[in-house]
Amino acid sequence: MSLTSHNRPVPSSFDISGRKIAYFSMEIALSKSLPTYSGGLGMLAGDSLRSAADTGVPLVAVSLVHRRGYFEQHLDASGQQTESDVVWSPETTLPLADQTISIMMQDREITLQAWRFDVVGVTGHIIPVFLLDADVEGNDPWDRHLTDHLYGGDTYYRLCQETILGLGGIHLLHALGCQPEVCHMNEGHAALLAIGLLEARLAPASLHTASEADADAIKQQCVFTTHTPVPAGHDKFGLDQMLRVLGHERSSAIERFGCLHNDLLNMTYLALRFSRYVNGVAMLHGKVSQQMFPEYQVQSTTNGVHAATWLSQPLQQLLDTEIPAWRYDNQYFRSVYGIEPEVIAATHAPSKQRLFATVKQRTGVELAPNVLTLGFARRVATYKRASLLFQSPELLIEIADRIGGLQILMAGKAHPADNAGKGLIRDIFSVAAKLESSKLRILYLENYDWDLGEQLISGVDVWLNTPLRPYEASGTSGMKAALNGVPSLSVLDGWWIEGCAEGVTGWSIENCEDETVEAGRLYHKLEHVIAPLYAHKGRWAEMQRHCIAINGTFFNTHRMIGQYVANAYFPPAVSIAASNQTVDDDEVRQIVLA
């Protein structure tokens, strides 16, 4: 359970001098009421900090304030997406840190302040999160809006934001008396913190005096997690933009230490160059990343989710009665084998009722509680293939008739600039309208966010995921579903390679280059394997228990943050190299070549 500073006031002068780890992320999901995240990356960051608070990790975090948020999604009757800002005021919400700093950027000085959000763990341990804010009186009017929009603006705006996060973030921590031994870059957005560390190490001398020994010293402080093999997820900036934003001295240092790639400032390569530990976010993703960046050693630490954030209230109450130690140690999820399956299954009914009530409120449609219900909610990107389920629409109707009905709930936002993603949403709306029947209901729910996601993963019967392998680095929505006893039907990619025990925790969709064939395999399992099991309530309840006991025990951020502490932050003097050996996999080679 995580609490904000509203629940437990902490003085604004809270001492962070003893914090050994600094965690940097462009987005962090801190609270349902704060629009400081867009999706999976921010959710992972928030869950990581909540587990760090629960387990007492000496950590402090840095992000941006995002005064106008990511966006609120609006869908018309045809599925056309439009967006509006989610405006909030930190002045009326959070305490202000007792420190301002200034950095040079765009050949001028910019002053930054920071708002503090306190993540409080089950034992009272606090993880302070500092949200940098450029909206300070005296700054250039254009600069004052640099921390407004998450993933907004053009590449120049993004580079300015990433400069504030990396350079501004590390200088803020130093000004607050924190000299972290480890700086963790959650994706490449914060890579410029390495230049900030180098500046601090050399001060008052200039970066021109930096040696390889200095660069190596900075490398010993940094850890980098890469989150995607998709090219769009690796920020790149032109050399002219680098020079305009960072200036000649920093740009020269970046080039001199070999941080450019294909004559571009590539934030992933900057992070790789200055990190002693690099990891992907699942076993396969680590291997894919190793082949993408063969000159660097890439480990893997599989993602997890914060159990107390994503478990339904009925299930939390059951576990608090039967296995109360789960809040401190998630390995106790294994002890659900001491609870009768029908008792666990009974906790799912209130969550399904709650979800269906929300659906009726939003759409006016009343769903049937005893009909098999699939959930699919993802950021809408083409590689996630939200439309694979509708590859053969007529067959889907026939299956729904034969199995006694099928309900499909979908949600997801497309980035405002992603026209292909927006087109996918319109396509789903179009197909759903054509497939409407008494036995098949397909609903696409507007404005997928934390609250809706929480209801979907705990309320549906089966979680569906259909990415194009191997582009799904990890994925965490299926992990959240598993914690709630909801099995997955998914392509064997990301976390599901590690989490799928066929017929025990869920089912795999066999990969195939022909999407029609792949969809056929999905349909076959849905009709001939999943639906018959769903009709057998006793066996279905056993599967629900397996999901919690097997997947819940491992795919949680308590385990994940423990691995980061042991393997990345403070590794033993003699470590064993990760087994990211070369993989003879055509799909891996294809993505590397791409």
C-alpha cells in the first residue's frame, strides 16, 4: 500500500542526504489524481517506487511535473480519437522542495523548482519523488512551458525536456545534499544525467578537461534499463539541435566520448556509453537488446507489478485474513494453495460486477455476468495488433454462438501524432458495429487510464495480448491480471514466455508469419480449450489459484526491485555474467537488422 504526503505529512526539508540510489524517469504513475504518466513505462516506475518504499530501499526519484499531463482521450461514434489536456496545479496539491537550481540551456539560464510527492511504504519508509518544474517567474516565456506536456511538442521540445530531466535532475539532488552512489536511468530520456555527473566531478574545470578516467568514474555510478526494441522508443536528435540546446562544450564532450550514433545524438547510446550495468525488461528482451547493441553487455531483469496497487479489494481482504504477510513479502502468494479454489473464485465475482457497472454507466450496455469476457487494453501501436482478434469476423460470430456467448472489452489510447494507431481504433469500431449480435458484444471503452485499467484486469475472465513478436519487451497488464486470478491468452513474447504454463496459468498463441493462420490458432483455443474450461467452474477456479500462486509470486516489483539492488545497484565483487547468449532466432535477427 502506498500513501501520498496527503496521508502522512512530511516536512518540506525532508533529509535525503543518506539516499544512495537516484531513480530517473520521464514519467511516473504516482497517483490516480496526477496526470504524470502515459502508460506502461510510467506505471512500472510508480510500481517500482512503491515496492522500494515497502521494502526500505534507500532511494530518491526524479521526474518532470507535466502540468498539462499526457491527454484525455475522446472517441466519437466512429472511433475517431481527439485529445484534450489534463490540467492540474501542483501549487494546490504538493509541497514545494526547499531548493531552486539553474542550468544553462539554449545559451541562456533557466531556473527550475521542484515539487515533492512522498511514496510511503507499509512500514512507513518514504521514497521522495521530485517533479521538476520550469514554470518559474523570470524564465523565458517559452521555457516556462517546457515541463507542461508529457511526450508533447517536437523533437526540439523533447530534447529540452530531457536536458531538464537529466542535467537539472542531478544538479537538484546535489543541491539538496544528496550524492547518490547509483543513478538509475529508466529508459534513455534521462541519459544526460551522465553529463551532469561529469560536470559536477570536474567543477570548476570545464568538460574539455575530462579524461577517459573521468568518464569511467561516471560509468561506475550509472545503471540503464532499456524498455523497447521498437525504433521509435529510442530518442534521436540532430547535431544542430544538440548544439543549440546543450552548447558547444557539452556537445563536444558527447562526441569525444563516442556517444553519437549515425551522426545523431541517440539517447540510448549515450546511456549505454556511461552505464556499468544495462538490462532489458524480460528474458527475451535482454537477448534482443544484446543483439541490437552487441558492443555492450546487456543483462535482463524481468518486470513486475506492485501487488497492493493492482489486487482487487475483495482479494486483498481475503489475503489479509489468510496470508497477511503478503504485503511485506510477495513470495507468500504461493501460500494461496492453502485456500480452497472456490473461495478464490468467489472474490472475482464482485470485481466483474464492478467492471460491468462501469461499462453500463459509460456505454449504456448491460453485460451478462456468466458469459466469457475477454479484456484487451494496451497503448494503441500497430505492433500490438489490437485487430488480430477480428481477422475472421464471421468465424468469431460463429464461435460466440457455439460457446454460448462472448463479450470483448477493449481500451487504449493512440499517441496524438500516431495516425496509424488512431486508424486501428476506427477499424475496431467499424468491425464491432458489423459484428453486433445477440451472442457477441464488443465494446471499446474511452480514456483508458489507471482506474479503468485496474477494473479491467481484475474484472474480465481472460486477458488477451497479441503483439508482433519480438516487439513486446515485457508488458505488465497480464501480470496484473494474473495477480487477480485472471489467466492470459497471449503471444509468446515479453513476460509471457516466462509466465505461460500452458493450461495452468493461461494459454499461448502460436506465432506465425501469416496473421490469418495465427488468428485461426487463437480462435481454436478460444472455442475448443478456453470456453469448455470456463464452463467447468471447479477447474476454472483451480486455474485462477494457479495464476496467483505461480505468476503472482514472481511477477511483482518486490522481487524485481530486490534483483536490481542485488545485481545492478550493489552487485557482489565477483559476479556471474548473465546468460544472454546468442540466440538462433530469425525474428531476433530481423529486428536487429531493422
